[in-house]
Amino acid sequence: MVIRKLLFACLFTALFACSTSQQTTNAGKELKPYVASVKSVEPAEQQEIAEKPSDAAEEINRLKARIEDLNNRVYVLTEQMDSIRARFKTETPAAFTELEKQEKQEHEIESFNAVSSGMKKQYLQAYSFLKAGKYAKGLIAFSSFIEKYPDSVLTDNAYYWLGECYFEQREYALAIDEYLKVIKKFPDGSKTPDAMLKVAISYNRLGEKADSESYYKELMMRFPKSRASMLAKNKLKEFAE
């Protein structure tokens, strides 16, 4: 289209410059090679333009996938702000005190101080493995804690962190199993909204879009004021796009 406009401009200039009909005829003959060359270029130009929407759609899909991945990473990072610091801490009372403080602030376990010292020590030991990125040790430690304290005030959290150990290793199906235990065994627990969110994210990672969307909606309905619900709302917007 651009080339055709240029041709018309050249033709108009040539015709305007000619004072006789014979000159006009000659000018027209001189321009014929240019017309032929333009016509030969136009199909290639049209093909290039026709291909652009497809390329743009692929780029948009790639960016959407990247955005989803970044959102998930942000969520994980909000739960692991001190992971780097924890890697370099030794297992001293001071380190456990810091982990205890972080756990209380992040998840508001009101009765944390009421548990026995032995239970607290074993729980924080497992939690320190997770924060340090030692997921295999975390799996063993949290499983041992749940076996020893199946009905404690910290058991729902232990199941959730057990799921996180699997999630961080991209074992999404196994992670879902642990998150569902939180949801079913502790329907009103403090970790249930987060567990529902991670079930939805895990299903999405597995390509199960319908199940993922279902859990996002259920989370928003059951816990509309939770932080997890706000994240679920953003995820559903991405599905609608």
C-alpha cells in the first residue's frame, strides 16, 4: 500500500511535467517498468502483513504464560522472605527464635506459645529445613511431626508445609494430596485458604484448567476477605483474557 502511494505520486509528478500529449504518453511508457516492479513486491508485502497477527498472538500467549509464572513466584517468595538468611544460620536457639517469630507473624498461630517445648522444637526443625531449601529433609521432618502429633494445633500447618516441600520440587500431584488434607481435615483452619490457592495453582501447572478455576472460585466464595482470595481473583481474570 505504501509503495503504491509512492507510485501514484511519481506518476502525478511526471504527468504534470509533460506539456504535450506525446510527452504524457512517453512518461507513461517510462513508468511501466516501475509499475511492474511494484506489483511484484506487493504480494510479498501482503504475505508479511498477513503473518504478523499470528506472530503477535503467539507472543501474547508466551507473555501470558510468563506473567502467570512470575505471579506464582511472587506468591512463593512472600512465604520465603528469609530463606537465604536461614541457609546460613546454624541451628541455635537464636535461629529457632527467629523462625518462631516469622511463623507467628506470617500465619497468626495464636496458640503457638501453648504447645510443649518438644513439639515446638520438632516443628521448627522441620520448618527450618523448608526455609533453607532442604526439601527432602523437610518432607521427612514434617511427616515425622504429623505422625507424632496428629491432632495438635500445628498439624494443619505441618500438612501445608509438607505440600510446599513437594510443590517446590514440582511434584504438583503429590503437593495437591497434602493441600487437600488441610482443606478436608481443617476446613476452618488458618492455612485452609492458602491450601486452596495452592491446589488451584498446582492444577493449573498440571494443565487441569477446569479444576484450577473451580478451586479459585470456591476459595473466593468461602474466604472472600483472605489474601489468598485476592490472588485467586487476579488468577481468574487471567483465565478470562
